[in-house]
Amino acid sequence: MGDQEIRAALDRHWAASATGDQDAEHEIYHDDVVVDYPQSGERIHGRRNLQALRSHHPAKLGFTIRRVLGGGDLWITEYVIDYDGTPAFTVSIMEFRDGKVTHETQYFADPFDPPAWRTPWVEPMP
């Protein structure tokens, strides 16, 4: 599978994630996928467990994709998940084999107010 096909699969994945289409969202994963959440120390084995976990999420979720970068078997998506109105800045690193994700690592970061001392050198992001 080439870069254009993987990018199209990622676009379908993130669109399905944003609309809550659990079946379409999980088509991108190998049956034996491993997904890591380093900040909580959790690892999910298998597409079925991943889909079950995500289908039981108690919050109303929204997704805003900021950018997708990658090529070959390694792709990175930078996005914001909206959990009931609270944003979580997120990075997803996906490793592909045979056109499906075999390993994904997701990093989540809460927003914070910038310190005043940096004001002379920064500007607000859009």
C-alpha cells in the first residue's frame, strides 16, 4: 500500500472517529494491534479490545485534526480531542504493516496558561 492509500485510510479513520462510527474507525487496525498510552502506563492488545474500550468512553468526544505527517510505514497525527468541552492536545504515532496499523502510541496533553516571562518572544497560536 502506497502513501496515498495510507493517507486516505487515515482520513477515513479520523473522520469516523469524529462521527463516532466505531466500525469504520477500527477498520484501519490489524487484529493483533498494540496501542500504548504512555502517560497512564496502559497497553491495549487487539482490535476488539481497542474498539470495546473506545465504545465505552463516557464523554462526548469531538476531534480536530491539526496535521498528518508521514510516509511509508510511519505516520503521525497531531490533533485535539474535545472531551465534553475540555480539549486534550494529542499526538498519535502509527506504525503500519500491510496497510494496517500494527502499533499506535498516543500522547495526551492538557492545555495550560503560558508564563508571563515568555511574553517578549511569543505570540498566541491561532
